[in-house]
Amino acid sequence: MKTFKFSLLTPEGIVVSDDVEMVEARSTSGAFGIMASHQPMIADCPSGRIRLLKDGSWRSYDCDVGVFAMDGTSAQLLTAFAKPSEG
């Protein structure tokens, strides 16, 4: 599966900066999934959990409200707070 660069950024620094296969998140319009070469988009995201697929395994992060942006080659989620999910 193709990968793309994803970054999870807070004012305190970079929480994640990695090549991933897919990102799943929620926007105020509903849930979405992003894969490599997705069309450019911007979404406002409520607080909640995002999931990252890498090497066939999912990793989850709890995040505050934020802005998600995909430019067609890389994606970023800018948020005030993020940490790895427990459980």
C-alpha cells in the first residue's frame, strides 16, 4: 500500500511525523479516511480520536479541536493538544 507523510502538530511540538498508509479522523461534517494521493482538502475537527495505519497496524491519538489539511502529497493535523490513546 502506498504511504504519505503525516504530521500531528501542537504548539508544544511534533507529536507524530511519519509515513502512513491511512489516516482516519472526524470533522464537523462527519468521519473521513485519507490515503495517499487524496485530493487536497481542509477540515475542522472536533476533539476526539484519530487513527493512523502504518505497516498494517493502527495507532490512535486523542486530540483537542484542530484543523486537518491534505495537499495531495502530505497531511497535517494542527491541534492544541494530542497524546497517544490508552487502551
